[in-house]
Amino acid sequence: MLRILSAYQLSMKTQQSGEICWSKRIGFRNYILLAEDLEAYKILRAANEPVFISKEQSLNTSSKSEAKYGSYAFQITMMYRLEFLMRVLRAGFHFLSADMDTLWLSNPFNYISHDLSITIQGQTHKQTKMSGGFIIIHATSKGRKLWQDVIKCQNQNLVDLREQQHLKRKRPTSDFTEQECINNRLNTTKMNLLDPYLFPDGRSFFDLHRPQSRGIVPVVIHGNWLVGLEAKIKRLRSWNLLASTGSSCDPLENGIPYSLSKRSNPVRIRIRILTYNRLQSLQRLFESLQAANYLNDSVALDISVDRPSSEAGSSEKEQWKQVMEYVGDGETHPSKF
């Protein structure tokens, strides 16, 4: 059985948004919380939550304010998390590291690969990259080597940010993050990007509605692509996805955690297909069209089949004839799709 610890980076107020409640809702118990300061640690200990704080962080008696993404203070926090996760790997545990702005709708372990030859798995970020906010690392020699390289890169990020190298090089601070360190090391690492419909980011789910358009209930939603804790809580509340409004978890119904919008005036869609003599390509197109979710909109389909020229050979004409027989004429010869 694959044993994975889930590590969360936590600020004192974040518990209000209910990520802990979401993970408990699906019966997910194998997790540990990472506290940034002593006040957050005490709150979680009082709630009987499994929480870790380093000796150095425990000496910090003041609560931390929210750090701006990409800032030096933010990257100090990321280094704290990276080093903690390195300890997890050295102890022989695989880990799933998730930001606190994730919503757990199903157990993610049912949807990830248990193949230990895959060093790193994660959620897609901007289609081609991997998000540092939801990743799985296996406790293999390659996994530990990868993570040590990421820590080394992050140390250099801190030096560059402290010396304001981003200003000298005219580059954004987002280029000096642990996420960039991770992605810069994937070319030589066996990796696996998780299904973007089952593990959507904040933009894909909340703005573009990609899983909803296919009728797919996600496994984990990463609530990124929005800056600020209060803004994220407001978004969850507007979607009725806030699992906690205080110190305890609110009851949530099972099933799809959202409903598709009901439009009083459905959109009228017309799809026009231009084809000739490629029957197999046409059949694949029809399969895709039939599998699509049109959200109860009205869809009209027009098919135009070109005719062979006078110079067409017998083989080309036979292929065209097969297409015509498949499409039909809508009257005496019905279609076969």
C-alpha cells in the first residue's frame, strides 16, 4: 500500500475556508498540517489536528501576515515547506503536498499512479507546466535527488530576491519561485501530469467551467488563480463550497458540488461539416460530436460532401461512395451514424 503524507502550508486564518473539512468529508485521515507560526500551531493542536512546527518557527510568538506571492517573505515560507517535505522523504514516506486552497471532493489516491518509477506527479499549470500547489513525490533515490535539487534552486532564489536580481534582470518575481525550480528539472525526470478535468485549477473550474462542460465531477479543485485569502473565501461562499464558517465543519451534501446554470434562452448552435472521401476521419468526428455535452442547447448539424472531379481515379471515387452511403441523403437512404 502506498503511504503518503499530505503536507499543508497554513496561516492562522486559513482554517476558515474549510480545506480540512473537505478532506475529512471524504474520509481522508492520513495527513499532517504544517504551521508557520506558534499561534496557528496552538489553534490546530486545540482542535486535535495533526500539526507540525519546527523549533525555529515555534520561537516566533507573533502570527504572520499574508505574504505577497513571489515576494522574499513568501519564498521563505516555501523554503520552510520544501525542507519539511525533504524530511518526509528521508523518513521513507511518499508525500502528496497540497496548498490549503484545495477542495477535496474524492480520494485522490484512487486516481494517481502507484508506479514508483514515476518520480513526480502533479496538477497541470498553464497547460504545459506542473503546479507546485498539488504534487506527489515518491520516496525513491530519484525522488529525493529531485527534491534536493529543488531546495538548492530555492536557496539561490532567496539569494537573488534578497539582492533584487529580478530588478536587475528585468524579470518578474514569479520567475524566482519554487514552482519554477520544480518545472526546470522535469525534462530529465519521469513525470505524470494529472487529468486536468479531474484535478482542475481555479481558472479552469471557476472561470472557464471546463469540468462542468463535460459533466465531470472533479477529484480535487485547486483554488488558485486568485490572490488574497479573503477573495478566495468570498469565491467559495459564492459557489456554496465553503465547508466551514467557523471552528467546526458544516454539513455538506454528497454528489456534484455545483449545478450547471439554467438559461431561459438556450443557445442555438449550428455545426457545419465539410467532407469528401475520408470515412474513418469522419466517423471519429461524429464520435466526438456525439460524446460532447451541449448543456441542453439546440444543436443543428449540416454536412456537405464534395464530389470527385472528372480526373479522380477509381479508388478515390470508391472512397467517396463509402462516405455518401454512410452519410445518406436524408430521404430514401438513411444515415448510418
